Amino acid sequence: MARRPTARFEAGLTVLALALTLGACSTQEPPAKVSAKVIEVEVAQQLLAEGAVAATPTIDCGEDLVTLVEGAEVDCTMAVAGDTDTADVTVTISDVNGTTFKLDTKLADNPA
């Protein structure tokens, strides 16, 4: 005659299944964040390296922490020494891997 599993055994399997399910859900970490200053330095270096500006610009992306999420946009402004105009810069975050990421910068067509 086949033996029926005991209630204790069934309860143990239920607890194990629940623990595995909850464990799988909790392994995903929240996205990393960096200070706006990190973004500002990267954008200034990128614009200078690309030849978009002749001198290192001053970039302002605010004071908030920036969440590193694929496709997220950060609105910044750019000023160049000796020029009274500022320009809007849209920065798009890509290739996020923890705290490693790439930035795509787009200068506005008209000064701010």
C-alpha cells in the first residue's frame, strides 16, 4: 500500500517552495545612483573631446542624485567661459551595468 506523505512533510515542502519564490524575487537590486557632478564632469569631457566646444564648458545638471536607468534623460545647461549665452544639453544614459554607464549628449539647436 502506498504511504501518504505526512502533514509535516507537506508543510515543509510548502515552506521550501515559498522561500524559493520569495528568494527569487528579492535578488534584484535597485538601480545605482550617482551625483549630478559625476554626470557634469563626463558631459564636459565628452563635449570637449567631440569638438563641440573649443574650451572646457561648465555643465550644470542640478543637485539631485541621478538614477542609472537605461534610456533615462537628464536635463543640463552648458556655459562656456567668455560667452554670456547658455545652451540646454539633454543627456541620455545608456549601457548601464551597475555604476558603469555611457552618456549620449545632445546640444539644443538654440541657446537657452
